[in-house]
Amino acid sequence: MHPNTASTGCHWDGHPHTAHTRRPLRVTATSPSRLLRIGQSSRCHQCGHRIDRYQRADQRPIALHSTELDASQVPASYRWHLSGGIAYPHGDGSTWCRVPHLALCPGRTPAAQTGPYIDSLRRQLAVRTRRLIDTGQFTPAPPATCEPPVGSSRARPVVQLLLGRYLADAPLEAIRCVAQTCQRHRCPQPVLDPSRPSGAWTLLPATPQRGQLALPATIMAVYDLSRLPYSEQLRWRNQRCPVHAAAPDVADLTPAGWQVFDPLLDAAHLHTRLPHTRPTHCEEA
């Protein structure tokens, strides 16, 4: 007696395999967000819980709690809602809302009172974080140390482009393209291209915004791109390599790492020396 072996194109009971066609992920032309939701979830480095990253209306990223909460229990200042892949403050009239992860993260201290409902959720997350640490599944990130000087390989530079100043999330050489490749991975190419026009380091006044107090340090090191063509500045602002800058239909896999520079809130990244000086100790702004 010989076993009845099914063909390779069928299951054990004889019915054929169903081949699912892989569809490419695309962004419609009318979408306000160029981000794909795939790859936008990650883990908080302070507590180990899941966070979902979205873009706000001003194109700055925000990390939201992974689940919706009862809007009636959440203070109005902590309510967020999503529309077309964009996160907007306050509620949208529904009974559910999203909450910034900073308000719930047990590894951070909230800047204002959050109410008993949010405090209860934070305690629950703190218990889960302790369980993850005790079982070896999570190790909290070490506390932030002194910011490296602007000439260091780990410094976050301030870049001037499109009539504004932005704080980068990585050194100039390490700023990567955010576009998605054909293999559905993030493009590994840097934004800084030797074959394209480059900016120049210069010392510019650290002018505060209107209505703010004056800063003690009036000069700061800035990587100036304002003299480049508009298309080149836009490529930097969109954080794309030259290849993907010429392909506007390609979606972004992650939001651009630019942060609008505020000389008061981001004083730790304000440096008074150009990169070629390379001091050995951390400078105080």
C-alpha cells in the first residue's frame, strides 16, 4: 500500500493553492499625507510600549497612543483625532479620541495635570513596563547626556532652508532618504549628495521669535542652504535623495525628521562654533 501524495500545487486534501497577488502600496494623489501606514509603529525607548507616529498639520511628527480612548474621560487639551492620515488637536465630535504617548508614558513626567483617567492608564502601563523589564524583554534607554558639539559626528545641526530654520534628527551625513524602495524598505541613500550643490556652514544671529525674550548667545552655527535653487531646498525639506526627488509618485515610508527650530526650546542644540573648530568638551549654550 502506497501513500496518496498530493501534488505540489495542492493542499493535503487535494484542493489547489490560492496564489495571492502582492499589490504595491501606493498613495493617492489627493491624499494629504504622503506616508504609508506600514512601518509607522514602533516602541517607546522609555517604557517599551507601542506608539503610532503621524504627521500633524504643520508636518511635524507626533507619537500617539496605539488605541483610542473614551473622549469624555480625556481632558480637551489631550484629545487628538485623525483625518486623512493627519493628526489634528482636539476631538472631532466622536466619542473616541487619540492621546499623545507623552501623556501616558510612565517613563516621563507629564507637564500638566492629566486627570484621574489618564493617571490610571499611566499606572497600568507602568506595571506592564516593570513586567517587561523583569522578564528581560525590555531595557529602558539611558538618560540623555550632554549634547555633542556641532563638529561632533553625533551632533544635530540647525539647517536654514525655505526661509526657515530646522533642527535635523541626525548629522548631515546621516540624514537618510525617507522614500520607499521597490522592496518596500526605506531608501538607504543619504540626502547629502556630493554631485549636487551643497550648503555652507556660517555663523548667523540666533534671532528669537517675535514676543520672546532675547537670548544670551546672539550667534549660532547654521548650515545654510538658502542660496541653493528652490528645487534643491525642497528636496532637502522633503528629505529625499536625488533619485527619489525626481519620482514624486513614490510614497514616504517614514516622516521627515525635520523639527522647526526654536532658539529657546532647542537651546541645547545652539552652538557658537563652526564644525572645523571641533572642541573636545560639550559646550553650554
